[in-house]
Amino acid sequence: PEKVAKAVPDMQAMPIEAFLDRWENEIS
């Protein structure tokens, strides 16, 4: 899936905490 291919580089480019923090902001 394209979304997975885009998410993997994001996780490698930033700290996992920052990734999760942004993810939570997008949900709420």
C-alpha cells in the first residue's frame, strides 16, 4: 500500500515520539 510506503520513511526520518505525537494530533 502507498500509505505504508510513505509512513516507513517518516518513521525513519523523525524520532518515534514525534511521529506518534503528530499521529495523535491527526486523530483528535
